[in-house]
Amino acid sequence: MRTIHPQGLDAIGLARRPNGAAITSPVTLTDVAARAGVSIATASRALAGKPRVSQEMIVRVREIAEEMGYRVNPMARALRDGSSRLVGMVVPVIGIPFYARLVDAVEEELNRAGYELLLADSHGFVEEETRRLQVLRDRRVDGVILIPSDRRKTATSMRSLGGDIAVVQVDRATDKPLADFVGVDNLVGLGLVVEHLAERGVSTIAYAGTDDASSNGVERWAAVQQLAADHEMTITSSFRSEFSIAAGAAAADAILAAGPLADAVVASSDQIAVGLISRLREKGFDVPRDTLVTGFDGGELADVYWPTLTTVVQPVAAIAADAVTFLLARMAKHDGAVRRNTLAPLLQVGASTGG
Amino acid sequence: MRTIHPQGLDAIGLARRPNGAAITSPVTLTDVAARAGVSIATASRALAGKPRVSQEMIVRVREIAEEMGYRVNPMARALRDGSSRLVGMVVPVIGIPFYARLVDAVEEELNRAGYELLLADSHGFVEEETRRLQVLRDRRVDGVILIPSDRRKTATSMRSLGGDIAVVQVDRATDKPLADFVGVDNLVGLGLVVEHLAERGVSTIAYAGTDDASSNGVERWAAVQQLAADHEMTITSSFRSEFSIAAGAAAADAILAAGPLADAVVASSDQIAVGLISRLREKGFDVPRDTLVTGFDGGELADVYWPTLTTVVQPVAAIAADAVTFLLARMAKHDGAVRRNTLAPLLQVGASTGG
DNA sequence: CTGAAAGCGCTTACAG
DNA sequence: CTGAAAGCGCTTACAG
């Protein structure tokens, strides 16, 4: 039996509608039903595997649909069902490797659940975040996975989403619990870091982190201060800017300017750690000889950089899976208490703290 | 006058349908028309600014629509118009900074033209690429921007798209001209590199590039060989793998194992250059003292790494703009000759070749 | 177990 | 200049 390519250009192989017209546009349910000699209602039920259809009908219709290359029109289904099966995701910067990995993992989870991902980049600006969320709402997404650009101002962008779209915050939370949150446990992660440094005999540390715009910026800095106190370490200097390699280089300059190099520098991302180490090296300092350095995130960079980084490995797959689970739950029922789900990370020891 | 938030949760501020029911779901054209006291036909025409509607009607309807927070339902419009205003993009790895920048630029161009981007990652595998393209087709995208995972095998994945979806290839081309192509001019870019190296007195070079799977892999290697011959340089060794930092480190090992270090190493991406330099340094070699190194792409990494990279700067914005222009043209009319549009890049001189 | 019909929200050719 | 109606492709409550 010859396979039919209804969407191909080859006029010979084209499927035909009852009136004999060749089908070049996508095959519709009407086409399938006509060929099977049943109503579109029955064809629809057979395809969906609805209860009250004979087994043989199910088999027959599905075979024909398959053969004709039928695929349900998502716009028609969405219009009828009031559900687009589209989920939006807004990230601050897709260029940050950690976010690229997160997007990848989220997309996989979403696809598994039968949803498509509509990705948007806020570039870290609240205004752009607002516009992105509005576009997603206009597209009638069923839900949104949001990495807030700002722990306070993002409340405004979220308001523009309207009240009835399910939202889950990932990686960063807003100050007010405006939606469920899934992210790494910063205190646990940095606890592992500081404990490791303590074992290495560290007593003074410098901190290269990010500013107060994100919850991670706030939490990681607070965690480092608390943990340093717990372990009777002194924080000799700190520099807080943004999550980038350039910021790491700037941190190195600031830390060197502040006085003698501490026993260790705790960085709040691998990007920062890499920028920092590169600049230190440029200035004639060696890591880990002159100071130990730790990162946060744990992607490819940590493994291939020299020295390899001691870093907190984010449970990316678990974060993505939980985020999607939370979102699907919210989409099913909008009420219920706001959840805050933090996942414990692991420490990966590399050469940057002496291996 | 009180602003109405039809999608909000506040029961007091809700807009109401003629029957008095509060509108919690998105406002429809029917709602707007009812409030304006006109038919939905007139409301639709006024909103679209169609010719045969009075100016005052246009103003009135638009004001009401604005006030009610009306946004056209894209699914209904798509169903009626046969156009989803969705464009798919398939990239090999979103984690590669150059692709992240490209996606960003393409999205901006697309939004400007009134389209939304549906992003998919093939992870460099043809099977996954095929699946992704099928999903995009099933979603009824109006067009696809594709970075082929393999210059030969991608022909197969493209076939699964069906004949009537507009496609533009970006950055990498398939061997057979299956669609319009937009990308950097590799020969021009590497010409700038080799000329620069010649001025620096280089007479032996090593090459750290990628394999024959992508057109860029083939073209850049061919270009380097041709240009080296033109400038009477000797290629002492070459290592070809993939576009990653890890591959750059492996290249360094291979090149060092092959014999004395050449005057310069030409890398076919900044990632490779960075991996290479890091590993060389680890082995006790300094760049640019012991050998010069050049990259390709020209993103943030080139500027913040130490040493800063001499690199070929891809005209990302122009590539994205042309790709979208080509795609829109294809969407408007499917026939016409297949175009191959290569853009000349510029050279950015950094410290990796002595500044 | 199957079919006819309604209806999701739009846009546009067809009448006035 | 405006309105009534058709129809895009589905799914499901309502009848048989």
C-alpha cells in the first residue's frame, strides 16, 4: 500500500476530499471522518479514545487518521476547550547557562505533559517583563513559569497578568508570596560551601555576589554572613553586583583593592567565580594557591574551566519537574495555600579549593 | 471614571455581560460590541481600522475596547484566518552563547512583525530535530527558522515538515539548497583572521575547529587551508570536534601532542578558544607569549576572558533581521529561487594576539 | 454505540 | 457606513 503524504507537493500522492479536490492544506477531522464513513463526532471520539465507541471503530479511525497524516488543529481545539495547552516562561537572561539549562529541563517536563513552551526574555528589566507577561496573557497561555526580574517590582508585572492565569516562580521569589515558588535552598548550599572551607582551614573569606534585586542576591549574602559567624570566620570584604563573568572580574578588583586577599572567596555563581579567577590570575594571583574560590550552579563551565570549580550543584531537573507539577496543580485548581518549595543542592569539589 | 479590570479578582470592578453576569474570563468582541451598541462585525472592522467605517466609530470602539481590556483571541483569529502568527525556531543547543544571542535577536525581529516565537532545542540530534519540527508543524506555525543539526541528515527532518511551511536556514546550511539561507561569510571572517596573523609575523598555525557535520565545520576548515596556502603559512596540526569549551581543551591536548606549538592557533569559536587557552595555560604555556590564539563569534566571553580574544564578530542583529525578512517573504509567496545570503563579519582585535 | 447540532471567538464576503 | 450570516476545525451534551 502506498503511503500518502497529504502535505507534500507531489500531486500524485495527495489525499483527496469527497469533491475530488486534492488536499494540500492540513488534513481535517472532516477528511478523516469522510474516509472512514462516519460522522466527525464519532471520529473525534475514536481518536480521543472516549468510552462509548466500539473497539473496532477506534482501531479503524486511528489507522485512517495515521495514514492520512491527520493531526488535530490546536487552534480549533483550544477555541473549543478554552485551553491553549501553551505555557509561557519568562527568564531574565537566556544567555546565562543556568537559565538555559533550566529552560531546557522545563520544556522537557512540559512536553511530557502535553504542553508547549512559549519562551520570553525580560533582559532583567521590569518593564520588559511586564510587556512579556502581557503578550503571554494575550496568547492565552494556560500558565506561566516566571523567574522574577526583581523581588519587589515584579509584583507590578504580575498584576498585569490578570488574576486567573496559573503562575509558578522559579529560582527567584518575590518578597510577597504572590505565587508558588520552587528553587534551590541557598542556606543549605552555602552551608556545604562554608563547611568545606572550614575543613580546609579557612578563617577569612571575601564574598563576590549579587545585589539585593533578586531573592537569591539577598538570601545568599545573608546565608554567607550567618554561616561565617557560625564558623567564626571573618568576612574581610564583599562586592555585590550581577550574575556575569564581567561582574566577577570587577569583584576581583574590588576585593584586591580592599586589602590583603582572604583565605577564600565565595562567589554566588559559576560565572562570577570564573570572571574572578581569571582576573586574579591576570593580577598574578593563583587559585587555589593564593586563595580558594567557590562557585554556585554547577554546569559545564565548572567542569571545563581551569581550575575546575568547587561549586554548589543546582538540582536543575528536580526544580523543573517540581515547577511543572506545581503549575499543573494550579491550573487544575486555583485556590489553596501558596507553597514555597526549596530543594537541597549538593557540593561538587573541584580544583579551585585544592581538589 | 473608575478603571475596570475585567480579568482581576475584585468582584466590584468587574465588567458585566448584557445578562448581568460578571466577566471573569477574557473580554470578547461580543462584549465590546454590546457595550458600544454595534454589531460584532462593525466592532471588528473598527478595531482593525478597515476602510468602510466612520472615523468616530473607530475612535469610540477602540476606546471601549481599551477600557474593557479587550485583546483579540489569537486562536479564534488563527482558525478563521488560517494563520497562527507563530514562528518556530530550532537551534542545536540554546546553551551556546552565540545561539542564545541569535534567538534573542530573532525574537525581537519577529515581535516587531507581529509574530511570536516558539523555541525548540534539537540538542544536535537529527532525530530530535525531526520530532521538534513535527511538533512545530502540528502547532500550525506559519514558518520555521532552522539551524540544521547536520548538513546532510537534516534533509530528512525537513521532509517531515511537509512542503508548505516556509523555512529559512540560519547560521548553518544543508548541502542541498532546501531553503533560503542567512549566515556569516566564513571565508571573509577567516580572511581577516589570517591577514591579521600574517601582519603579526605568523608563519605556522594550528587549527582547532569542528567536524564535518555542519556547513560551518566544513567551510571554516576549507577556508583556513586555502588562506594559509595564500599566505604561505604552514598548518602544523588540526583538531576538529564540536563547538564547546571542553572541545577546546581537548584541542589543546591534541595540538601539544602533535609537536612544537605553532605561532598561532585559529579556533572556530570563542568557546573553543577559551577552552584551548585555559588548557594551554594549565600546561604552562602563555597566550599570547608562546602562541597567538583567535576565536570566532564575538560575544561577551571574548571581552571578559583573560586574555581578551581576537575574534571574528558575527553580525548577529543583521543575520536575524535578514532571516526574518526572508521568512516573511517566503510566507507571502512560496515560489522563487532559493537564496543564499552571507554577511561579512568584522575582526575585533584583543589581547590573545598581542592586542 | 453513533449522529446532528451547538458553540468556542473571530473576520469577511454579501446585502442593504 | 453597518449588520446578519457563514464558516474556520474542533468537542461534547443531547438524542436516538
